[in-house]
Amino acid sequence: MKMLIIVMVSLILTVSMMIINFLISKKMFFNKEKSSNFECGFDPMSNPRMPFSLSFYLVAIVFLIFDVEIAMIMPFIYQPKFLIFEAFTFNMLIFIILILGLLIECLEGALYWPKSNKN
């Protein structure tokens, strides 16, 4: 019986919030520009032959590498206490490899943004 009451109350609250949102919200008018894709901050109605900086790709690759690193470290948070040394060693090895790669990229100038020629 309690479960039925909880389900009914949650359904009533959900439907009432949706109705209130529909009544209060501003009316949306169809706009071709609003329904088009938003890609990398470029205006879809502008010249398609705009120059594109490769720095976007380099930043994305560095982000993906660090994202994979976080995914590799997350399981070690829940390791039993007897595996602490192995987990610490593995995490430090990952951090050292990532920091060395980041330093090499910085020394080569791969992460420096090129100056634009716009005046």
C-alpha cells in the first residue's frame, strides 16, 4: 500500500510540474537557425571555406588521453587494503607517463595557440 502511495504521489508531482512548465514557459517559434547543428562555434550560414586551426584537434586528443587516464585510475579507489602498494605504483606510473608526454608536447609547442592574423 505504501508503495502505491509513493508511486501515485510521484506521478502526480511529475505531471503537475510538466503542466506548470508548459503553461509558464515562453512560446518557442520555429527558427531554421535554431534547429540546425551547432558545430565548434562556427556559423552554419557563413563561408564553408574558413581556415580551421589544428590546435582544436590537439587539445581534443590531450583531453581524450587524460579522460582515459581517469577511467584507468577510478577502479583503484575501491581496491582492498592489501593491494594499496600495487595500486599506488600503477597510478604513479600512469601519472609519470602522462606528465612526461605533456611536458614533451609543451616543449615542442604543440599546445600553444597560433596568433590570428585578424586586425
